[in-house]
Amino acid sequence: MCSGLYRNRRGLLGGAGKCGIIILSGAGFSNAETVTAMSIEAREQALQYFQRAYKLQMKGELDEAIALYRKSIEACPTGEAYTFLGWTFSFQGRYEEAIRECNRAIEVDPDFGNPYNDIGAYLIEMGRPGEAIPWLEKAVRSSRYESYFFPYFNMGRAYERLGQLDKASECQKDALALNPRYAAAAMALAQLRERVN
């Protein structure tokens, strides 16, 4: 979710990053609240910047999105904001900058899985699939990631580019086991089967 604020499996609203962790409410807690260095207002401002940046990114207004992601980070650095800033750079083919931002995301929130996956995906796009695999394995092992099928799909892409078609097929099967509706993995698996037969 957005800017360090997310709902976990129990529906608790929380967040992570240099702004600290805050639990606003939820089952098993009596309005527990942990506030660290940054104010709630700074978090709210960061979230607003993040949401505006994401909308601009989806419209293709990338330079404007980059500026707002940076404002979000300035207000309250989070793994999400750094990762999405990197993702925006990737839309422009600026993979080295995208990887740099993902590394910053990991520094802020090492449990957040998205930046590990994204680094792996960018390395694949840069023609470095062997370097991508360890990053994708870290994404799979991360404790906070909503879409574990993505790193399996990307690992499949990496192994395919390395000519390891059996491993590539297994990864695509793993992706589909986690998300049977993921069409890209289904298509990749079908293409791999055609190549093997």
C-alpha cells in the first residue's frame, strides 16, 4: 500500500520506515500508538504526496511523479516511496537509478519485498539475469510482500535467459500456484513447454 501505511493480514493499519511504526487500531490492541521521530502530520503529508505521485505515474506524467515521490520521501522516508520512485525511473529506462532507489528502500525497510523483486527485474532488463536471481530469492523470503508470485515469475524469466528451462518452468509453476490467474506466468509456462517439446 501507500507510503509506509498498510493493512496487514489482521486488518491492522500500520507502517514502517524511518518515520517509525505506528499502530492506529485493531483487534488485540487497545488503541496502542507508537510514535517516533516524525509527526503524524509528516506521515499524512508523505502519504498525500505518494498518492498524487502514483496517479501521475499511472498517467505517464513521470517527471511530475518523480518530484512528488521525492517530496514524500523528504516528509517521511519509506520503503514504498523509494521503491515507487525507482519504478518510475524504470519507466524511463533509468535502471541504475531505479536500483539505487530500491537499495535505499531496503535500507529503510528491509522486510519490504517489492524492492528486492524490482532490483531483480531491472537486472533482467539490463541483460544480467544471473545477478537477478539472488535478489528475487530475497523477495520470496521477505516478510512483507503482497504478491509473492512476481519474484517467482521473474526468477522464471531469469532462468529462461540463462538457458535453464527446467528451473524456469518450475518458477512459473510456483508463480501460478500463488496466483492461478496470472496470465503472464501462464503464457511463459506454455512457451517454455513448447520449447522443451
